[in-house]
Amino acid sequence: MYAYIQDVPIDQPTYERIVELIGDEPLEGSLLHLCVRREDGGLRYIDVWESETACTRAFTERIHPAVDAAFDGLRPGEPSTTHLEVVHASGALTAMVDPR
């Protein structure tokens, strides 16, 4: 399991545009994606993936192309990522993950 948080330098309409461009088909290997509002009004992503490999593939194949399109090819750069050490996970989504 691979998890991280990112504080992203975008507003909600831009986020919604990126989600629209990614499309409705689930990202392979994504277990959970939350976009939450921080106290300062900015947005934070909390993501949990089956593996870092699945995450990297999704960014290469679907996420970065959508972000690039939302910014007309002038993406402001990759936000800082804080990796989270998963000590324990439970809940319905974790039942779908191969523990190997």
C-alpha cells in the first residue's frame, strides 16, 4: 500500500476541470482519493494506492495529461508530496488489496 498527501496550488474550479478531464473510469490501483479544503482555503489531496507503481502509472497515463490540458500545457509544477507510512489500514477498500 502506498499513501501520500499533497497541498495543491489550485482552486476548486480548476480541480473540477482536472477531474472532468481524467474521466469517469476509475484509475487502476487507486484505493482512495480525497480532495479536502484546508483551513487556509487551499486544497489538499489524500491518496491511497495499491502500490507506488500503480500510482506512477496513473500519473503518467491519465493524471498528468489531464493536468497539462487543464493548464493549456503550462502546468505550474508538481506540488510537494508527503509520503505516509501506512502502519495499519482497515475498512471496505482494504479488503480488495492483495497483502503481498
